[in-house]
Amino acid sequence: MKTIKNIGLVIFLIGLGIFTALPLIGTFSLSQLDFDQLVLDNRIKSELFISAIENDVVGKPFDGMQSLSPIVANALDKANTQHRKNKEYKKVIYTKSHDMATMMGKRAGTGFIAENKGLMWFLTFGLGILGALLYILPNVVLLGQKGIKNNGIYLENATNRGWIAWMVFIFLVSFYLILYFRPQYAVNWTYLVDPISMKISGNMAGHWFVYGFMYCVVMTVMAVRMYIKYRHNIYQMVRTTSVLFFQIVFAFLIPEIMVRLQMPYYDFKNAFPLDYDFFFQWNLRSLIDSGSIGLFILVWGTLLTLVIVPVMVYFFGKRWYCSWVCGCGGLAETLGDPYRQHSSKTLFSWKVERWLVHGVLVFAVGMTLMTLYSFFTETGIVLGVKTASVQNTYSLLIGSIFAGVIGTGFYPIFGNRVWCRFGCPLAAYLGFVQRFKSRFRITTNGGQCISCGNCSTYCEQGIDVRAYAQKGENIIRSSCVGCGICSAVCPRGVLKLENGPEKGRINPTQVLLGNDVDLMHLVNDK
Ligand code: SF4
Ligand code: SF4
């Protein structure tokens, strides 16, 4: 079995190696026909830009996007500078240079990668999936009987912040930096999934399709690992199936199929303020222009945030969303599972968490109020501040850097719920409801607790579960996402996730300290 695992690891690394090399290889040559079409599609009016690209790019071969991209950026910058100087604002091109390079690269791909999409898919995704499964499946035998399977987790390089963890960290952070800030280097990745994209949406793949597809693949493979590891716990099996279903069907397939049907791209489970641009002017206009389906989405999105989400949190706690439905939670619970022990349990982290997550919520709500005011009054400035610059700041700092680069890239070092714990404004909102008006609690059978600390160690939200268990107190914390892992790793069956009457839900026990407590007084009080 160990040999199969090792073969799997080698196959996986070959697939990953080829995938990682793709951004810097490949040949590109833009034809005049393709460029003319690009000019037409993007309504480019700058003759300076057109002639620069025709002279320096069209018909010329380039090795890798690293040689094509700077020429496009340079031509765009020069043309825009000149047009602004001449006050020819209609000729200014507002597309970002890396987006322009991405569009050109997509049309200009020639050679082995662009012409052998199926084979390249197999050599990257195919080998990756095959290798990962060969590595994971022998665990059915190797892990032995059902039960808690965390032996040696602090002795493994990959799960104890060793060099493998740091390599994973570097890979994930670089991957997100490319996706968000340098999509031109993802062009070769898009070729791999073009055939799949054509089948689902009828369009060639963009870098966000690559991301969506990869997200589903990674979650599926890591879900297999979850099924094997937590096969003693039915809650984990069902919950893992649920997040997988919502990711593949709701977040990936339905929005792509909607595009094929000429409808707006929309993920029906993505609630505001996690879906922070739902009320942005461009989205509202596009929904209003899309007729009845657009209006339905508008009503659904608003109801989801204001009614459905809080009502469900009242009955089931925020776990129904964060651990059963949400895509960010889904990735954290599958890809991030090997790293959950890294969540910090210090008091300092708890303070940072409360300030940060509620700060992001205030930021998101403030930005949305500005946006709505701007939309209805048709002004771009509120109290002297440009709405667009607030939106851009939020998109960059929270939407891209916090949720993407840090939120996932930091899994191997800071644990799997960095974003959910410290940054997600929806989690902060749900947390309020869970803390003050919900039927959810984790009950603790304190008499059975042996203080092993498994629960606290594997709580991804940094909650000191053991402290509650030792006192026999119910755990009612706004940050608890109800993943149920504390219960799954408790060797004594102390913890139980329950929904019940609100009355008596919060049951703090008084702690008696030192000799200055009059015990008789306390007893008489009771
Ligand atoms: S307290 Fe338990 S259920 Fe809640 S987040 Fe921590 S591990 Fe998950
Ligand atoms: S509740 Fe369970 S896992 Fe937590 S310290 Fe007690 S025995 Fe250990």
C-alpha cells in the first residue's frame, strides 16, 4: 500500500510540475484577423495603440507570455498617455494592460499546448487527480479501523509548518497572485479546460473558469480524503457531501449554464455581504436590463441576506451556511482539513479576530450604502468621497488579497479558516444572529471530559472548546461554524451539536477562585 502511495505522489508531482511550468512556456503569434476582431469586440479607437500592436506584435512569434505581455502594456501606456495629453478621452483605453495582454494571449496561442488541449489536460489535471487518488485511497487500509486519525500530525513536515508546508504556501499564494493580478500568465491554463467550458457555457474558458473548475476538482479529491478519514462520523460524511454538491452544482454548473442561456452569471447561494458587489451599480443595471430573471435574482439576493440566511441561522446556527453550503467553507473543510490545528488559540488572536471581522462588515455595509445612494441619486461622490474608489479599495484589499491570497494561500501556516474567522463579513453577520438569537449550541457532557484537548487543537476557529467541556458549559460562540470536528475528534463523546429551545441555552457556571468565596452563601443562594 505504501508503494502505491509513493507512486501516486510521484504521478501527482509530475502533473503539478507541468501545470506550474505552463505560465512561462508556450508559443504565441497574433494574426491580423484576430487582432482586428479584438479591436472590434473591445471598440478600441486608439490608432496609436492599434499601429503599435500591428508593428510590434501582429505576425511575430513570442515564447511565453513574459515576452508578449510587456510589449502590450508598453503600447497601452504610451497610447493612453498621449491621448490624455491631447484630451482625446474617447480614445483612451480603460482596459487594464494585463487584461488586454490576456485577451491577446488567448487569441494568439499556437503550438503544442494550444493544439493538444485534451492531452495537456491529462498531463496536468489528469495526472494530478490520478496521483492524488492513488495517494489517498490506500488510507482505507493503512489507517486501520474507523476512528480519530490524527496520529503524527505534528511530526509530519507537511502538517507542522515544515518545508513542504512552506512550499504549498508559496504555490497557493503565487497561484492566487496570478489569478487576481497577472491573469495573462494563466492563458495556457485556460487552454486545458476550453473543451469543458465549450460544453457547459458555449464559450472559451477564461481564467475564472479555470479557477472554478480547479476548485471543484480539488474539493472532490480532498472530499474523498475526508470520507476516509472521518468515516466514523456520519455528520462529517453528510456535511462533506453537502458542500461538494453546493460547490459543483450551485457555484460552478448553474452559473455557467445560465450564461449559455443568455442569462446573468449568478451563484444562487452566494449571499451579500460575502457577495460584496451584488449591489454595485453595474450589477444592478445588468440585472434590471436582464428582464424577469434579473429581477428574480435581485429579489432572491435581497431576501437571501435579509430573511433566509438569518432565519436559518436561528433554527440551525451558522453551520447551515458556513459548513454545509458556502464555497469558501467548502474549500476550507476539504483542502484545508490537514491544517486546521494551526488556528491560533491565543487571547490576542481572539481580539484581532473580533476587531477585524467586524471591521470588514462595517466596511462592506458602509460601501454598499454609498453605492446604493450613488445608484439612486446618480452621483459618483458621497460626502466628498468617490464611491468607485471605495469599491476599488474593498475589491483589492478584501475581495482579492484577504479572501483569495491570504484566505486560502495561508492555509498551511495559519490554519484553514483564516478568511472565515478574520475577514468574512457574512460570517460576522451570521455570528451576531448565532450568538444572540439562535437555537444552536454545542452541549458538553463535562463529567466525561478527560481534558485531552483534542477538541481545542482541531477547532479551526481557535475556540478553546476544552475550557467549556471541563466546566460542562454549552458552547455558544459567534465564531463557531459548526464544522463538528471538535465532536468528531473527542475520544469521550463529550460534545454534541444540537438545536433546541433558546431558554437555558447559555449556561455559564460560576468559577470559584481562592479563599475569598463564601461557599455557604453560594449554596444558600441556589
Ligand atoms: S467549536 Fe467545534 S464546531 Fe465550532 S468551529 Fe470549533 S471545531 Fe467547529
Ligand atoms: S471534550 Fe473531549 S476532546 Fe475535548 S478535552 Fe474533553 S475529552 Fe478531550
